[in-house]
Amino acid sequence: MSNFNPSRRTYLIPILSKTLDVLEMLEEQKRPMTLEEIHKRTNISKTTVFRILRTLVHRGYVSRPEDGRYRLVSRPKKLRFGFGGQSGQLPFSIAVAESLKSATSAAGIDLLILDNQYDGEIARKNADRFVEERVDLVIEFQTDRYVAPIIANTLAAAGIPLIAVDTPHPNAVYFGVDNYRAGLDAGDLLGEIALKRYKGEVDFVIGLDVFKAGSMVQSRITGAFEGIRERLDSIPQEKFIRFDGGGLRDESYELMRDFLKKNPARRILVAAHNDTGALGAIEAARELGRDQHFCIVSHDCIEEAMVEMARKGSPLVASISHEVASYGPALVQIGLSVLKGENVPPYNYVEHKVIKGPSYRANLSS
């Protein structure tokens, strides 16, 4: 005796049922079909059929060659990407992971996330784990240039393609900001403010850099220094100082605190690798009552930095947005292209934007 109860139909999902009708019909016909044919055979509205087919094509269940006819394709195993996140403690890294999770979910790709914990040795072990898990592709976000070739070789030996985020890795597709150009824009802003606020007279220019990341990442500070020089060509070379803040708050705090305690200078420009380091430097300056003695431009536009930038009289005059929400969709698109064997450029740059705070405008009007 059947236990079927008509009331159970309330638990069915109508659009899913229609999607299955389309798939089953294509399987039954075993031939390419036009949108019109599918509409007539399924008796589903043409608009709904169109949206179902577009979704099935996007997810790889149906193909639509140049002849415009839809056909069922043999479905490969579900793809699985590995993501080595820079650090679960750094806001920008967290934002990249969230963007990637959303994009892979939308594309029907499984994602294995491992935390590199801002540690090269842990990133190396995570690469071994990706090999053990047999992921189809790895997206690596780690900063240690000395570990980069080891990770790249480990994955290459296993036949796993690699996309490197922000820090280049040998034989990997690069994705991230154009560090020099982004830095150049930051330096141009600092130079503009120095001309107005300090009448072009600057005591020191400090770069809060990340030494272990290598020259391409360090070109962010190189670009900032060059942008300042283009505005102010009279600053002596010895007034340009690089500190290794590591992109970290505590290290940047200590470096700025020590520097300010030893130097009574009141006209200081600071180019920070990221907002996290900039916030550490600002914290040190405030403790010493010196936050009005410098202007700082950083990168990433993390939430805390945006709040700081909105604060009246903040030394943080601007931050360069790397448009982190675009990372996930772009990385998924690049990853799928790599796996299909398509020609992918070796360097893929995001479009950065300059976000200015109220103190930027206040400095220009002073």
C-alpha cells in the first residue's frame, strides 16, 4: 500500500522540478535542441526555460555551441580548488577568502581552505596537504619569497596548476594589484599634501615595507617614494627610510614608536604597505601625542581603516582599495581557464582605486 500523500507536494521545489524536466528531456532526446523546441516539449514558459538553460550551461551540465542548440554533456567530477589563505588574523586575507568562498559556491566548485598563518613553513606544509587531497588547482596567498619556489615545485611535481595572489611564485599565474602603480598613486597623494601642508619641506619619508615578500611586492613602497619625488625633487635621499613592518600591526607600532621617540621631526610622510601596518603606526603616534606630525597613505581599505580615516584630524589621509570583492570571481574565472588549457596572461592585475578621507581635504584646504 502506498504511503503517498498529496499534501506532500507542498515540500517540492517547482523550479527544481522544471530543471530536472529539462535535463531528463535532453537525455531522452539524445540530440541538440533549440530553445523553442525545449519550450514546446516541456510546456514550460520560454523565459523560465531560457534561465534554466543559462544556469545549466554556466554549471557545465549543458553546452551551447555556435549553432545555438543546447545539448547535454557528460559531467566531469566536481572541481575542487585549494586556497592557502595568508592569515586568518589579517582582515584583507579574510576578505579575500570570503570573496573566493562566495565565487566558488556560485560556480559549483568545492573549496578547501587552509590557513598559512603568515608563516612560510606552515604554507609549505599546507601545499603538501593540497597534494594529498588531490585538489584540481591551488590559489596561494602567502608572502614569504623564500618559500614560494618550494611551494611552486611541490605543486608542479604533482601536476597541480598554481595561481599566486599578490606575491609572485615561480611558474604560477599571478593575480593581484600592480604594486608599483598603486604605490605611485599613494606617493602622489602624499607629495600633494606635503606641498600644501608643509610648503614642500619634509623632514622624513618613511616606508613601512614587507621585506620578506620580495622586490615585486616591495615595489609598492618603491612606487610611493617615486610618486613623492615626482612632486618634491628636493628631498635628500637619506631622508627616505624603509622599515620592515611586515604588514603587521604590532611590528609597525614598535617601529614607529621607536622612530618618533628618537626624532622630534614634525613633517613626516608615511607610505604603509597595508592598513594593518598603518593602524599600528597611528596607535604609536597617538600614544606619544605625535599623530599630527605626519600624514600616512596605506592600502586595502579594511573596515577599521575606513573608520580611522573618517575620524577628524586623522593622519590617515587615504587608502588604496584593491577591490577585494572582485578577487573571488576573477580567481575562479582564471582558474577555470587554466584548467581548460586556455591561454592565460602570466600577470593579471586588479584595478585599484584611491579612497580619500576627510583629512585629505582638510590638509589641502589648510
